[in-house]
Amino acid sequence: MDLIGHVSLVIGATSGIGARTATRLAADGAAVVLAGRRRAEGEELAGQLGPDATFVRTDITDETDVARAIVTAVDRHGRLDSLVVSAGVAGMISPVAEVDLDELTAMMAVHAGGTLAALKHAAPVMVAQGSGSIVTVASIGGRLAGWTGHAYAASKAAVLALTRSAAVELSEHGVRVNSVSPGLVNRPDLASAWPDGARRWRTAAPLGRLGEPGDIGDACVFLASPMARWITGIDLVVDGGMSAVPGW
């Protein structure tokens, strides 16, 4: 994919899906601004991606930080062609009667509040340009029951709703807004944190494996790019076929 001249901001770029998305964007020629909380990892990745990559330390729960990351991208490159909102935290797997409501508050702050802050501050830039693409990272947990914790599922459902509503509002200005909903994605601590869930996933998923961050990153890059120029308001499910498995 030729993304030379394309400017992208990836929030949550210091690990996992965000890091793989940023790496793929840079490999395809885009100038990338990486935003995230982990300064050492972000600066290291920016150095690996070359002179057109920049890191800005960003806490997605701080609206001022989010606004500053968007301003940094525009000040450095003169425009913002795409924004990928990938920052996230894993949820607790517990019965509904044992849910800690503080966890819901924290999840909503990162997933819903952070996504809304990013939409709020990126939209005016892209509307002024008359073009742009915003990609949010949701989850099949926001669509299907049974695979994730209750607080996590609720917060990711909010991401889906925000994405759809922004897509409708911004479409007349040439700005596309879409989401990607991953299935269970491998991470370094998954085998110890949720071994039973990972085992059951591998058994049930039609493609027979967990997702990898690059599987999701490639989907994000597609939606961010001109190849998806006539796509807005959709949720691209990337789950190895799990959503197609009959429930009866």
C-alpha cells in the first residue's frame, strides 16, 4: 500500500495493536505520530520507524493530552489524514454479582472517554481539511456475550455507539469513521492471566488460533487508508471466524 504523504496519529502506539498499526503505517510510507503513556517504549519505536515518526507522551484519559497529540501531528506535518484510537485496558472476568463498579468507571474513562476526546479534537481538523479517516478499536465483547468481562463489554459497546454516531455526523464533511472489533488477541501475559479462555478460544474459533496484534493492525491500516474511501460507519470484525459460529 502506498501511503507516502499520508499523516497518521496512533493513540495507544507503545504496545500491542497500536504498535503494530504504527509500524505497518510507517512501512507503507506514512508519517506517523505515536501517542501513548510509555515514554521509553514510544521513543524507542519512533526511532526504529525513522525520521518521519514522532512520539508524544499521552494519557488517553486526559483530554488535554489527547488534544496536544493531535496538535503535535498537525504542527509537525501540516495535516492529519488518519487517526487510530487503540489505547485500551484488559477487563476482569467475573460473575455479574461480583463486578466492581470502580472497574466500570475506569474502563469507561479509557475506552469511551478517550475515544470521545479523540473524536472531539480530531474532527475539527479533518472537517477543515474536507477529508480524513478515524478508526477506533472496539471488541467483539461489545457485540457478543460471554467472552469478556461485563465492564469491558459495556465500555467497548460505547465505543461502537460513538463510532457510528460520529460517522453519520462527519460524513458530509468527507470524514470517515469506522471501528475494528478484534476477537481474543494474544499478549505476553494471556497464558497466565486467562489460560482457560485462551484454550476454549483455540478450540472454538474456525481459524483455530488466537489473533495477533498484526492481524488487527492490518485491518486498522486498511480502514485508515484511501483503499477504504467508500466505507464509513461500519464495524470490521477480525476474530478468526468466531462470530460466525452457531450458538445452538
